[in-house]
Amino acid sequence: MNKIKGCIFDLDGVIVDTAKYHYLAWSSLAKELGIAFNEDDNERLKGVSRMESLNIILSLGNRKMTLEEKELLADKKNKKYVECIDKLKEEEILPGVKEFLQELRNEGIKISLGSASKNSRFILDKLALKNYFDCIIDGNKISKAKPDPEVFLAAVREMELKSEECVVFEDALAGVRAAHNGGMKVIGVGSEENLSEADIVIKGFEGISTDILSKL
């Protein structure tokens, strides 16, 4: 029997490619602020909370703002992002994800979301995926950004498991480090180059079965 009893999934870039919508929203805000912002800069925002992402962008422009000003900007970015994801359809679930979730369900392995996104429930509703998850830990429940392991440790607690019984699926280096900091194994979803610290790296879920868990 496989010792893995729980799987924790990041959302953006793992289950659905909402990263492009984050980029559009942050780019729009950065342009408004007169701050140069490109796709390489956007890589630094992966797996990071909304406010910390804003701090990174402000640092690119060497800008200082009050907390109140930052909260207004973060809210403006979120409204732009929600406008984008409001058009999400089930067809935008990344290939193989739904089949993999169903296989985990069939095998009795618990499933949790572990994402910094405060819009995760809205997104899972749009994608008709919420019923696959035993628990949802997102930016509404946690305060510390990855690589702090808070989001994943909260998922472990809600699934009533131990860290060593869980594996995290992540597409960002900060997330990989957060999982390791919490004592969990990590399967990176993306490129070996960006996720070299993960225990295993897959390009995506297409053609992937739960057999991969036995390789950890």
C-alpha cells in the first residue's frame, strides 16, 4: 500500500492556467503606475500572496506607499483579475488534471487545495471541480506567503494526516520550498529548469497516473 494518503494541489499553473490572467492584471496595474514589468518579473510572483506581489512590483519601480494605498491598489488588481476569470470554462482545466483527481478519489486518497489565491473557491466553482476536494486552504485562511509552509501545514491538519503522508503538486519554486519546509514531498509541474528542487518533475498531468506516487 502506498504511504501517500493525501495530495495537496496549488491552483494557478497546476490545475488551471490562471497565471496568464494574473499577468494581465498586474501588467495593467504596473503600466498605470509607470513601472516596467515583464514576464520574467512575473515569475517572481508565482505562489506569492497578492500583497507581497504588489510589494515586489513597487520595488521594481523603487516606489514607497502607505498600507492604505497598497490595499487600494491590490483591490484594483483583484477586480481586473476577477473580470478575466469570470469567463473561465471547464475546458480550461489543464489536460489530465480531472482524470488524475478522479483516480485519487477512486483510491481513497484525500485531496486538498493549497493556494495563496483568495479567489480559489470562485475558480473551482467555475471549473466544476470543488466536489473533488476534501478541503480548500487559500489566501482567505492563511496569512504567510510561500516559502512559509503555513498553507500546506493547514491542509495537512484539515485532512487529519501527517506531513510525511502528503505530497504537494507545485509549479513555483517558492511552493516547492514551502512544501519541503513543511516536511512534505513535492512533485513539480512544469520545467526541470525552474523546479530542480522538487522530488519529481512532470510536464503536466496528461498520461500521468497515481503510480507516480509510489516513486516518491
